[in-house]
Amino acid sequence: MHMSRVDLNLFVVFETIYTEGTLTKASHKLNLTQPAVSHALARLRDLLKDPLFTRQGMGMVPTPLARNLIGPVRQALQTLEISLHEQAQFDPLHTNRTFTLGLRDVLEATALPPLLMYLQQHAPQIDIASVRVDRRDIESELASGTLDLVVDIPMPVGNDIRQQRISCDRLVVVVNTTHPLIQDELTLDTYLEQPHVLVSSRRKGPGLEDFELNRQGLRRRIALRCQHYFAACRVVSQTHYLLTMPEQYARVTNAQLNNRLLPFPLATPRLDVHLYWHANVDNDPANRWLREQLAELFN
């Protein structure tokens, strides 16, 4: 099929129907009448010799061909949009835009306050949406443009995903200042003898620190497994349990609590933090500007 036969606006309609799930919602998003959207879909169906979507209740379910096409179509549309605006001067002081960042709660507490302080002064019309993203979906969401950037741990990614290490951290142990057995130093033996709090979003399985302990044939007792570090730090402040966590977040969550931070009593790999983005936005002035701000703030 020669590109001269293809109306590229049809793929804008295709992507919107795929995203919105119904012709009605797609017509509202595109500011077109529903018959106009239906006509565009019919033309694309005829061109590709495939129904692309089938009705199921009130929604439109994509066919296998549509599911195969959506990734390349979204990338092509995003690349074209960036190319059209690439020459425009990006002025953060006067730009009105929302950036969507993939951040976990640990990084939200350390990254968002300084970022928003900076934006308040240097880019007051720029808004930030921080969302949690499943690591399995990071590549597809960056490719589709539903995420602008992701900040997370090192992980394997495809060739279209760019990454940069922007920070590193280490493990520390959070201890109540009134703990009768621990003062200014924490030995490995004392660490292993105490009950521990483990923070994890999973219902089962070890923490990062347990991998290091198990490597040396050591185990500790998990007296409490919970979902959030702030709750765990509150528990430590009122008990003699120990909590092992990243140092930067530990300093934030324990600032107003009766706890102290001590080095983890084993040598462990550093906790790197990486910034991820799609190759399509490598040269996008706005995305590049935000990447630079995040890298500087984390450093």
C-alpha cells in the first residue's frame, strides 16, 4: 500500500477510538460528530481490509490487527507532533502544560517537594501529575505518551527507552532512640536478634535487605509486614522493632519522630535511581527541560 493513498487523519481517529473505547467518547475528544467518526472508521476499515473494532455492549473491542497497529501508530503520531513543535521556543516561565510522571511513593516524598518549589518560582503554569505505574507497563506508557517520564530503580528496557542514572542511595536502619540494646552503633548480631518491620507492596517474599542476609546464610524475624514506610516508622517510634529502608526517604519520614538512623550492618550494593523516557521525546524541548531539572534536583 502506497502512503499517497492513506489519509493520516484516519489514524488519529483510530488512535482516539482505541483510547476512548467508544465512538461517542471519541467524537467528543476529536470535536467531531459521531457520523463523521463512523465514516472515518469505515474508510480505514476498507483500506486495511479489517473491521479493527467490534461492538461489545456499549464499547468497541479492538481486533488483533488493531492491537498490533496501536503501538506503531501512537509512536508515529507522537513523533510527528513533536517534530511540528520542535522549533518552537520552550519558555518554562510562560508555558501552560501538565507533565505526567511515573513515581513510587518513596520517590514522591523526596522528589516532589523540591521540584514543586522550583516550578513555583521558575515555571508557575506547569503542573505535575504523579502516578503509580506497573513496571511491566512502563515501556508502553512512555511510548504512547500517557507518561512523560518515569523515575524508578534500574530495570531492563527496550532499545526505544532512554535512561539516565540520576541518584544513588543506601540502606539504613531506623531505630527508636530509647532502644535499650542499641545506642550509636548497631552490630550484625544485635540486628539479627531484634524483631523487624518489612515494608512491601507484595503479600509474601523477602525484602532487598533479606537477599543480602540470605546470601550469607543469615535470617531475621519479620514481626510486622506492612505497606507503607511512614506507618512503619511510626511503629518503630513506639516500639523496639527495627526497620531497614533507603536513607533519603528515611530522613524525610523520620524528621518528626523519635527515631535515629544507623548504617545497615552489611555491605550492600548502592540503590541507584534511574530516569526513563522514550526515544521519541529525546529532542522535545519541554521534556528535555524537565529531565534536566529532575537530574539536578536528585543530585
